[in-house]
Amino acid sequence: MIELPVVSANTVQRKPDWLRVKLPVGKEYAQVRSLVDTHKLHTICESGNCPNMGECWGAGTATFMILGNICTRSCSFCAVATGRPKAVDTDEPNRVANSVKLMQVKHCVITSVDRDDLKDGGSIIWAETLQAIRRESPSTTLETLIPDFRGIWDNLYRVLEERPEVMSHNIETVRRLTKQVRVQAKYDRSLECLKRISEFGLRTKTGIMLGLGETEDDVLEAMDDLVANGVHILTLGQYLQPTRNHHPVVDWIHPDQFAKYKEIGMAKGLRYVESGPLVRSSYHAEKHLFDF
């Protein structure tokens, strides 16, 4: 195979042109902004500094983050605040469901911070949120981007039993870099989480950030691991450093390399590969509802 070049972050003072995005503007964006503020919702679009927020919110959609906006983990790549979370808001499921209904969302993505401080890992609120959305918007399809629940699988199954159309858990990076990128997580535990989702009979999805120092061989090894554990959908996107205190960008991955990874992933047996510099977990999520 021909090795395609990557641009070293050490020699580039600014982001490559292919990473430029438009500022969020427009009537639809303003409406979503107002709803999120009015109903006191947390969105990963904001907390995660997502580069696609303008495009997605401009289309009248958003990814909702439940269980607060303070995470119990301190991953070196993540812009979400780390600390002691506030008490669980038991009315949150109803508020999220009400907003989904008001926005007439057709495909709703739900994610959360890690709540390792809770015995149930937040799974009760997870289940209640999905139930509330189903009750208020029965035609809305659901995607859930869940934590690993520390490997306490009863908590995972509590969410699985709600049978969202897509169930996602991100491995975030390759095996070799997991310890430095995801300090409190385990690569093999994430693989087991994905395997259990797939064996439950749900569309199974994960995501990897590129540019953290991984090699092409690392990425191909991860693809093999994902296929072996029943994953159907993979997202690949460029890692962007939130602040100088976070993990540095080691490489700017060229769009041609992303296209190559998509071709390889499909050839390895993945059903869908969303691969590009600005791709994030919920980007084009509605396209992942293939026949299953």
C-alpha cells in the first residue's frame, strides 16, 4: 500500500484549510439556541466544542447531553469539565423529551458525561430519558452514545432494554494510546461493551479520533478489533486540541487519508464508515439507520 503523507503539527502554526468551518448563524440555529437555554439543557455540541455545531444546529438538530455537564473522568482529549458532578436532576428526562417534541426532531442523539459517582452509573436516568422521548415523540428514532459504566453490565443492559435504533460507545483512540488518552478507561472493556451491544441485536457504533500519534497500522488493528466484536458503524475524525492543557495534536490527517481509511474499513466488513477531518460521533447520524 502507498503511504499518504500527513502534515506534522509541529511545523504548522495554524489549522489546515480543510478544517475551516462557518460560524453558526441563521434562524434555525437561533431557535435551537433558545430552546437549549430555556430548558436548561446540556449539549455536547457546546461542551465538546464540536466544529459542526453551526451546520447541525442550522439544520434544526442537536445532540443532547444528560446527567449534567461535569464528568467524573479526566480524559486528556476532552473539553468537558472534570470534577464532582451535581445531584441528579430527576426532571431532566421530561425536559429533554419536551424539547425533542418542540423541535420536532426526527432522529435524536443522546449522550452523557461519565457518572462513576453513581451506583447505577446514571443508567436509570438514561432509561427514563429514552422512555420519555418515546412517549412524547413516538416517531422519533433514537441514538445513544453511552459510557462504559465501569464494566458493570447490569447498568448497560438497563439502557439496552430500551432498544434505541443505534447504540454507540466510543473507543476514542487506538489500543497503544488508550492509557495516555483515556486515563480511567480500558480498551478491552470498551470492546466488551460494544460486543455486548451487538449481541443484544442492536446497530452498534463507535468512533475514533485521529491525529493523536497513532500509525496507520494502529488504526487497521483497531478496525480488526471492532469487526471481531460485532461493530457495524465507525466514525473517524480529526482530533482538535481544546486548550493547551489537553493532549497535543500530533498530526493533521489529510482528507485523502480519511478517504483511504473509509475504503479499508468497508473492505474489512464494517457496514458504514463516516470518515473525514470534521466528522464527529453524531455527524450525519440519521444516515446510520440502515436496514438491520
